[in-house]
Amino acid sequence: MNFPACKTFRSIARISLPPFHFEFSVEQASNRMIDFGSNKGFKAVSTFIYLLFNLINITMNKFKYYIGIDVSKLTLDVTVLQEVGNSTKSEHYKIENKEKSIAQFVKKQFGKYPKEDLLFCFEDTGIYSLPLAYYLNDNELACWQRPAIEIKRSRGITRGKSDKIDSKDIAFYAFTQNYKFRPNKLAIKEIQQLRLLFTEREKVLKSLSSFEKTSENEDFMTKEVFDSVASVNKTIVDQLRKALKAIETKMLAIISSEDTLNQQYKLITSIPGIGMQTTVYLLIATKGFSAFENWRQLACYAGVAPFPYQSGTSINGRNKVHHFADKKLKSLLNMCAIVAVRYDKELKDYYEQKVAEGKAKMLVINNVRGKLLARVFAVTNRKTPFINTQKFASSNLNNISKK
């Protein structure tokens, strides 16, 4: 198949683009499970539709100016990349990492250009990238925030490093990978507050765990020696427990103040095994269930989805989860799965059945993690609490047996 009119399939300014390597949905991009069927005729038609869809998508995402921004604490290195014929030209700028400086720069350099011609791309650097994200979102400019490791691996083999080079690499990434573009939107104010409070809660828990270990000294020291620190330690532990309770109360108050979050919180906590901490983190990680289209995408993000490990005829390993994952979410889901197989009869029966079949216990626990995520999306999508169908089934059987 020849596409003479499509510039994307040829090398531009030393950038070689891989031909026909496009995912047309977030789910397929994250899971790499595209299957066009075994029938050759159907496969050919499906492939044609697949390529046509992506050609349309590329056209829709075509920008004229690609702005790569390397974010640091105090400054922003900005490279503006523009395609000119079969080559590209770039310009570099350095500005302060303040919303006022960002606004002045954008108005001066791009004020005369239509918004749809501009694509701003930068790495996710936590709080340091917030002023930039706030400004771009408030002014409805195309904002593309990408993981640092994805941009780093797209560079290929490189030597040396500087902020100027990094900003240029980010601009080239936006230029070559713009067919993947999906607009990034900041989470609502309540989600941002929950994220900050959850971080503080983790700090308090870590400190509380550390100070509570002091009591172990009592069994190995004389009372006179231990009393020198006992009262001080008790005061600190009490204060930390009060702080923990205050943080949790504040988190619940924020959730209650927003109708959608409050409804989602009640729905998720209706699922056996999922408690307050996991529910809050799910709301944060999914931005109120707006960042993922289905539970399979979230399972991939959480490190629950298994992937194949195969190459040629000699390497054919077992399917296993990948280490690229939200480790906090994964650990929370692990605890939820352990609780669920104890107290939820349906999942308990499933766990015991699979273990009896010879499946590894951790493999079955991982499957339960996925089932819990499926339940989470089910209750949030249909907006009704979790229903224990097995409970109703068993009651119906009892009624039948009585008759």
C-alpha cells in the first residue's frame, strides 16, 4: 500500500518513523491486545479500517508548532519546533517557572497564532510542573504531559545531557509522536486536595510506625531507664494519632462536599474488601474515574494485568505482570484481595477452586485484584451499589428446598 500524500511515513530531518505502528484506542495502546481475527479476508478488511482510522487521527492531531518544555524548580527551558518543508527548525528560550512569566512568554511568542496550531509537551515533574499545567488548562491550550521514562526511551542512544537538549528532545517527541496525543486535563480541585492530604497521611503513618517501635525497649531495659523516654514518646504518638484522625476526617469532608465524588465513594465502599484508604486512592489515581475508560486499563496501570514473555521458538516464558505500575495502588489492592477471599463467599469459592486446581496462590490473588477492579468500574458505571448475587441465589435454593 502506498501513501504518497502522507508525510508521516517518511523520514523527516533525521527522524525515522516506524511504519503502520499506530494504536487507535487507549486500551489497545496500553494492553497491546489487537486481534483482527483469523480469517484472511476479514483480517485484510480490518487492517485497512485500522490504518484508515489512524490516518484520520493523524490528520486531526496535526499541529504547526511543537513546544517542548523541560521543567525544573526555578526555570523552564522551551524549544519551539516547526516543520518547514521536509525539514524542521527550532528556537530555544529560557523563562522563569512562574505562571506570570509563562503567560507573558506565551502571549508574546504565540499570541498571533491559532490555539489549534500549538502543542505544548512536557514531562510530569510533580509540583514543579503545576504552574505550567494550570496556565495551559485555564487558557484551553493543547497540554500533553508525558511520563519522563517514555520520552527518555524515545530518544534512542544519546550522550550528554543539558536542559536545552532535553527541551529539544521533548519537542521532537511531540513532533514524531503527535498521533498519540490525548489532551491532559488537571484533576478537579477536590481531587488535588485529596492527593495532598493522602501524601500527608502516608508521612504520618510512617512516623507513627517508627515512634511506636520505641515501646519495644521496655522489655529489655530497666524501668528507670525506659521512663526517661516513655512520656515523651507517648506524647508524640498521641499527637500523631490525632493528626491522622484529623487528616482522615478532612478527606471525608472534601469527598462529601462534591456530589460525584461522594456518590463514587459510597458505591466503591459497598464492595466487600475495599475500604476507605483504597477508595480514596482510586479516586485520586483515576481523577474521579475520568482518566481510564475501563477496568482493564486501570489493571494495566496498577500492575495487575499479565503480559506474555515470548520470542521466537526458544523463549516462551509464562505470562506475568510488569514492574511498570502504581506500586501504592497495587499494594492496596493486594490487601483488599486478601480480605475479600476471607469474607466474600463468591471470591472465597473462586480462590479455593483455583488453588485446588494447582494454581499458584499469588496468581489467584492477582486474579482477585482484577475482579475487584472490574467490580469497581461496574458499580461506578451503573451508579448502583454492589449486589451480592450469590446471596440471593443461595436464598432462592433454600426456598426451593423448603417447598
